Amino acid sequence: SQQGEEDPQALSIQEGENATMNCSYKTSINNLQWYRQNSGRGLVHLILIRSNEREKHSGRLRVTLDTSKKSSSLLITASRAADTASYFCATDAWMYSGGGADGLTFGKGTHLIIQP
Amino acid sequence: EAQVTQNPRYLITVTGKKLTVTCSQNMNHEYMSWYRQDPGLGLRQIYYSMNVEVTDKGDVPEGYKVSRKEKRNFPLILESPSPNQTSLYFCASSLIGAEQFFGPGTRLTVL
């Protein structure tokens, strides 16, 4: 099944700087979602962007989606130490999965470290 | 409070001893899913269910079973666990096509 791939695998920045993570995927999707995971804990949903949307904001988060390039980016502005976590993109292609709902297909994540 | 619960949270067992990890959601979601997370491999889907009595294989179903007799519950069954099933397991639920809500995870060690 298709998979999102995040880039970079790891990112370390200073507190207050902006962090950008990218995600690429392979086939048509219904939506793309970003999740955050603190070490060993459950995933927390951040943003869902539908295939007919190009940009979405939520607080300090900005997500873009380019379906022609099959890519998305997550921007975290004015980063804080509490943003240290792993970030995953996940693609949802349930309308393209032949009647079944394959559910989300996750990438391997970007590990973000915010240095105080 | 809307949530997905999993039990147990931690489990150490031995090869071949059948076990069940329970998952329950209180949001009336049709869709439920199980994932395993391993270092360097990210999250991989094991099984999913679109509704009661409807289940299907994900990417890594070998060695696992599931059932969906009630909408709120989606247990994961390991009939004969092996060491390669040592992993961190997550249950999730959602409306179809919407954000998924994840449980807190079950850390399983098979000796």
C-alpha cells in the first residue's frame, strides 16, 4: 500500500525558530493528516487537509498540500521546547481502495528536537 | 470524555501463550484499526474494521486475529505469540475519512 515519507528524518532547531517538515506520497488520496507523538505515547491528531484544499492553519501550524507533486509540508512557527516530538504524516485513500477502507498509511516520521 | 482505551498497557509474556489486547471507544465510530510501531519502521496497520462484523487485513496481519462483535470494541488476539511480535501496539478509531483517535498504546514483550 502507499506510504507517506517524511523528510528530514530528524531536525534540531533553536527555540523560537520555525520548523518545516515535508511529506511525499505515491498515489491519489482523499486527505492527508499530520500527527504528533511524544516519546512512546499515543499519537495526537494535528491537522487534516483534504485533497481539494491547498493550505490549512491551526494556531502555530500551517500545512500545505500539493496534489500535483504528491507532497505536503508542515510548518511549526515560533517553536517551543514542548514541540519536541515525532511528527508523522498519514495518507487516507479510502475512496481509492476498491471499496475497502485501508485506513491511514503512515510514514516513518520526523523527529523534531527544540533546543532551549 | 471521548477516548480510546486499551488494556493492558504493558504485558510481558512467553512464546505461545495466547493473549488478547482489548480496545474500546466511546465515540460511536464505525472505523477501528490496530497498528504496531517498531523502531525505524513507523506505524504499520495490522487489521481494520469498517463496522460491526466487517474486518479486513492491513499490511502486517500474520499472527494476529481480530473481531468486531460490538461497535465499541475491537480486540486484538495473538493466538501463539512469538518474539517478533514484541512491539508497541496502538488501537485507533474514527468516522470513515476523518481524523483518527488513538489509544495510549500497549507495550508487548514476548520472551
